[in-house]
Amino acid sequence: MRVQLCWDPKTTPAELRTMLKTLGEEYPITQEGAQGVNVAFERIADPGQCCVEMSGQTALVRYNKPCQAARAVGALLGGLVKKGQIYSESTPFGMLGVMIDCSRNAVMTVDHLKIWMRRLALLGYNMLMLYTEDTYELPEEPYFGYQRGAYTKAEIKAVDAYAAKLNIETIPCIQTLGHLERILRHRAYGVVRDTPSVMLVGEQKTYDLIEKMIRHWTDCCRTKRIHIGMDETHNLGRGRYLDLNKYRHGFELFNEHLGKVVEICHRYERKPMIWSDMYFRLGAPSGSYYDLNSVIPPRVVNKIPKDVELVYWDYYHNNVAFYLDWIARHRKMGKEPLMGSGIWTWSRYWYDHRITEANAGACIDACYEAKLNEVFFTQWGDNGAYCDHDSAFAGMVWCADKSYGKKTPDAAVLEKRFGAVCGGSYAAHILAGEIHGAIEGFHPDLWDDPIFETHFRTFCQNDPRRMAKIASGFETLAKKIQKHANDRATGDLLYASRLIRAMADRLTFAAQLLSSYRKKDKTVLRKMLRTVPKLIATFEQLEGSFRDMWLSHNKPEGLETIQARFGMIQARYRELGRRLKEYLEGKVGCISELDCSCPPK
């Protein structure tokens, strides 16, 4: 339930008026004259402090930054401010943002982004990045975004304008060296291709194309900042570059290219930032970003353009000490890093709270201790972006509370804030995330072959009893989440319910199939043969639910990739039915796919 709020445009600071009107498009926030709690605002000097004092039916919000005032409004909506008490919180972060991956299959619609931005504002975030490799239209470059759901210039400008209404800064987040395989695959870009994913350093047409990118984003977004990417360029200079030139160390090529791209940024008065990993990888014996033996020579550091900001991205560590070490290494390079943590959505069907709490939690604690000023949370879509991305609001609520001074966010407070800002149950969203790793440490692979069940069988070392135990855990989870199937205000828990039910049925079938086949129990196998059509129907229903979820917040492009995977599952179950029937009729002496043994651990 949301608390009704009203505000006076005559006394409210000008910087908040448009924001409050915009939030009023969805929430019970109205101008003077309406019933409810009257909200007044007062700006204070303390940059990190925000407090709300409730007296009768009036709430006074004291804030320093507009994002703090918006977060206070979210707290009021959720009934978190009690009469006669002062609600207070603080954050050291001048920038707190979210990055959405719009390049790995799913491109969120502008209308849905507006919903996201309203929620982000009420949670206290003030920055948004849309990670776009080639998913935007670029003048005179028809292959950019071709059949990829590309954002038009008008759409990007609409996102930027709407974000500005909510006092959210939209920072372009693109790629200007690597991660461009989807555009470089086209023959038209052969001249600027070094490797299948990396652009050719030193080629003038490379920089002509990059200038088009930067000019385009300059026209679309009012911010002066731009994220130019340049991460994970593992084979830099080892493709066509090596055919055309003599070998040069990656450090030299990277800095040369960065210098040229920065010159372009300067021409358009943009302040660039890059992901920092390549400096650490190129200096590491193992080639890993997080190699403790990485050494970046002073000569390399000295050639990094002075005004380039480094983004330290790290989603993989759960101890504060590691983050502090790596922050110190960035500072040793003369750079104050931006921190890119992660709210886990990638290679996931639903938001993974367990790993987010462990890793992002440690990261936030380290950023507090190191006194970093700028932090944002990435939400990647690796392997097809098949996660219900809205489920990640549970993570955004949690990370925001921790970033605003809650050492251990309180579950009851999170439930109220989530319900008021996002709608639905926070606890149910966390429960659905138990599909990942909460049951015997097993992460299911929906896209695995239903006959081989390679991932499941390998994890269990072909032991049907262990397989049955995991399947039983999924059955229990399926029954628990079924109670929340009507909760679709944020993440689609009907989809989550059908997903977990499908996994429970599938894993139960796989365990029983392997056990019965080994026992040569043809009576049970005949019963199982009759179950195959039901499994196919279950996955058909799941595909329909997935489609509804996808189209509720993404453009249609990209859906075909996931539908093809669902088609494979159904086709392979039909094939399994044929194989079982042939075995039971004696037409074949064995089912070789079930006979194969697992490799040793």
C-alpha cells in the first residue's frame, strides 16, 4: 500500500518540481489541495545527509541532492517515516547509478525505461547507462542495429529528456575498440576489422567511424561524460593488424588508440571513461584482470590521457580486502576510479540475490572504506539476456539501501520500500531467485539437451539418487513459488512459477529415466514414455509465458534467439520419445545417450 502525498509548487524548490510532477504520472503524488501527507522540502549543506521529520500530516524533507529528496519521497510512499520520529540516512556517493545491458539480445523499450527511471529515482539513484554496442541507429551506417532492435535518435533523446525530468544523468555507454563482433561480422566493416570483435588500430576509417559514434551520442545526450568501453580486447593487434604491420605490444596499441579516441572526444567536448581491465590484463602473466602479479609499467601509465577516467568493474569477489587492493592499484595509476559492481542478471533466469548480496555487498563496504565517490551497478545479459530483468529491482532496492548507509539492510524495510516503489513482494522475488544455487549448489541449465542432460548428469556424476535429491528440492521450491504466481507488478512471478515447475518436472524425469534405464525396468519406462507429451506441453506453456514477459518490456528483436532454444527443447523431447519407443519395442538394443559415463571431476 502506498501513502498519498501532496506538495506545494509555490514553496517546493524549482529543481524538484518537474521530478515530482513526473513521479505523479504513476504514484499518488499530487499538488496542493489533495488529501494525504503534505511534503515540504528544504535544501541543506551536508552533501551526503538526508532526513525526514513527520509532524502531524506534514513531512519535512531536508536534502542536499535531488536524488536524496526523491529517495525520501519513496520512503514516505512506503510508510517508513513515523510521526514524531526523524528518518535519517546518508551516503558518501555523489553518483549512484545503474547500467542496463541493451546489447546481448534484449533492448528495453522506451516506455518501459520510463517505468524504470521513475523507480530508480525513488530508490535514490541518479545515473543511468544504456550499454549499447551496435544497438543504436547511426547515420549513414545501415548495418548498425540492423535487425537488433536499435534505438533511434529520437528514442535516445526521449530517454535522456525523461531522465532529466527525474534528475537522472544519462551517460552513453558504447564500445570503441572491442566487443563489436555483431557489427564487424558484416563485410562492409572488413576494412576496420582487426579480429572478429576488435577494431583495427591505426586505420583512419576506424576513427572516422568512431567519430560518427561520438558525434551521434553528443547530439542525443546532454551530459558531458561518455563511456567509450575498450574492455576485453584480448587479441588486440593479433589479427589483420599483424598481417599489415609488425608486432607491437598491446600496451602500445591500446594507448595509441585511446589517445586518438580521446582527441575525438575533445573535439565534441566530451569527458571519456573506459573500463580499466585491459591495463591490468596486459600487465598480468596470466592475462587475467584480477592477477595479483599484474604490473603496469610507469611508461604505460604516463601515456594514459590525463582526463580519461577508469572504471574498475568487479562482480566476482566477496571480500572487502580484494576491492580495497584494486582500488589502491587504480589510485597508484593517478586515477580516482569509478566503481562498477554488479546486480546479477546474466546467465540467469531470475535475479540472483545470493551472489549479489555477497559480492556487491562487499564491494559497497569497500567503497565506503575507500571513500569512493561514484558507484554504479551493472546488469548484464550474457548468453541471451533471458533473465526477467524486472526481477532485478529486488537487487536495486537492496543495493540502494546498503549504499544509503544500511550496513545490513532490514528485510521488513526492504519489503515496504519494494512494495511502494515497485509493487509486489520483495520476499517472493528473493524466493524465486533460489532457482540459482540454493538447492545443493546446483544452477540449472534450461537450454541443455533433454536427452543428454549433460550439465545435470555431470554435476551429479551420473548418480540418479543425487539427481533425485536435487529434483526434490526444485519440487519443493515450485510449490512455494506457486503461491505467488499472481504477483506480476514487477518481476513476472507467473513466469517464474512456470519456469521452476518446468525445471522440477524435467529434473525429476531425468533422474527417474536414468535410474529406470539402468535397471532395465521397461514397465516404468513405458509409463515415462507416456509422460513425454506432458513435458513438451509444459515447455510450450513456459515459452508462451516467457514471450509475454519479454514483450512486456523489450523490443521484439532478440526473442527469436530464445524461441529457437525452446524449439530445440521440444524437438529433443520428441526425439527422446522416439528413442524410448524404439528401445521398448526392441528395435534398438540400447539408448547410447544414456549409457555414456561422466568425465572424472
